[in-house]
Amino acid sequence: MNFLLPGIGAGLVSALLTAVIVKATPLAAVLYLLSPIPVLIVSLGWNHRSGLVAALVGGLAIGLGISPLSGLGFAVVTALPAWWLAYLALLGRPVDDGVIEWYPVGRLLTWVAATAALTVVAAGLISTRVDYDAFLANAREVAEAFVNLQFPQGQPDSLDAETRGELIEVFSRLTPFLSAQGFTIVLALYLWAAAKVVSLSKRLPRPWPSVPELIMPRAAALLLAACVLVMAMSLENFLGVLAAALAGALFMAFALQGLAAIHERTRGSAVRGLILGVVYVVLFVSQGILMVALSLFGLADSVFRLRLRRRGNGRGPKLPPTLST
């Protein structure tokens, strides 16, 4: 029963961080973005059951304090994704000599992408009450705000009305793709930060993994190809939205793998710091254009097992057939 109190505390803290968004201030927005971290920390440091308690308590608190729909949104969008990723991170099974074989980091990153995509779609379903037309209207509002921010009206070089409308239409269709991309980065950073905090407190059950060596499974590449194919069909329903979200999330996950591959390949190099510094500066200055190259690099790394072949092992990590906490 020692998982109950930490779970209750984490759920209340996470609910409080979520509820402050009603203040509509920059600080409230920052606190809201941090709301999944207490659930992650308690799930990793105590027990995944603590994370479930946190999701239940936080959802009830939000439901009673704001509205039942908001409580459901908290559970589905904030708490359960955090619990699920922490649960996967602590999966392991004993092998020879009592050594624990932990869930591979590459497969964990794949689940980060899948969780991000499913959360984006679930948030859209909840906010629009499963109304596709309402979902498109919300996406159009987001796209219009983005286009107006990038190309302000009334400027000498501002876009004409027709071009602006076409651009808004394109971005409204890409909203699930782009949203899932951003949320994949957020979830990956949250999981890394929470695991680091728990590791420093000596409560993390698994050893700190070598993140630069992560390699996603080939199945993730097949899933990405299938999602791109469904996107090309331009389905006017939530299946098309799910395909776009999964494609965006996997695209970003492969870009993160590309970054990991660069980190791994530059180990031991005298100019490693310079190379990594240039990569991150270009990544920032190019506003994400470099992400395309990184994603293709990460995709090739998974499909052709480039780093594993360089080490003399082209088979890649195998997922244990049975895992237990």
C-alpha cells in the first residue's frame, strides 16, 4: 500500500498545475506544460501503480473542481500517457545470472511517438465531442493564427488574400502532423528529465540507459510508410487524422534517432563538441529544416542497421518475448 500516498500527492500536484491554466498567463501556461512530470516521477520512482492512482486522483480533482469533461481530458491527455511511458520504461525480465534485461530504449522512443500521436487525436476527439467538422474548424483556427504570426497582414510584403487562404488550408490539414511532432519532443524530454531526477535520487530501478545508442525497430519505418500512404489518400475522417498524427510523431522520433546517431558516431572525436555545437546551431537557425535530413538519417539507420553493422552486429536488439515489472 506504500504506493497510495505518493500517487495521491502526485495526482493533486499535477491537477493543480493543470488547473492554473484558467489564469491565462504566461506563468500559468508554463506550469500547465509541466503537469505530466509529477505522474512520471512517481511512476518511475515508486511504482507504476502510483501513476495510476495519480491519474485517478487528478482526474477526480479536475472533474469536481472544473468539469467532468476536463477531468476526462486530464486523465487521457496528461496522466495516462505519462503513466504508460513510465510503465514501459520499467519493463524488464531476468536473464542469465539474475541480470535484468530492460525494455530497449529504441522501442521506448517508438512508443513515445505512438503515445504522442494517440494523445493528440484523443484530445481532438474530447474537445470536439467526436465531431470531425468541429475538429477541422479548430485546426483552421490554429492554422490561421500561425499564418498570421508568420506573415502579418498590412506589411509591404504581406500575402495576398488568395495565397493566404491556400496557406491556411494547407496548415489546417497538417495540424495533426505538426502537433504530434511537437508533442513527441515534449514527451521525450519529459521522460528523460523525470528519469534523470529519479536516477539522481537513487530510486530508478533500471540503470541509466545509453540514449545515444537507441535504435528504433524496422517496424516503425513500415508504420511510417503506411501512415504516409493513408495521408496521400486524403481521407476526410478521423482515420486520416490519426495517420497524419502518427506520421508526424514517427517523423520526429526518427529525427531524434538521427541526433542520437550523430552523438554516438562522434564519441572519442577531438572535435566532438564542435560538431555537435554546429549541428544544434544549424538546427535552431534553420527552424527545423535540418530535421528532414535527421529524420532520413535516422530512418536509414533503423532500416539498414548502419551503426549495428559498423559494430559487427546487423541483427539489432530483440524484444524479450515476455516482460514483467
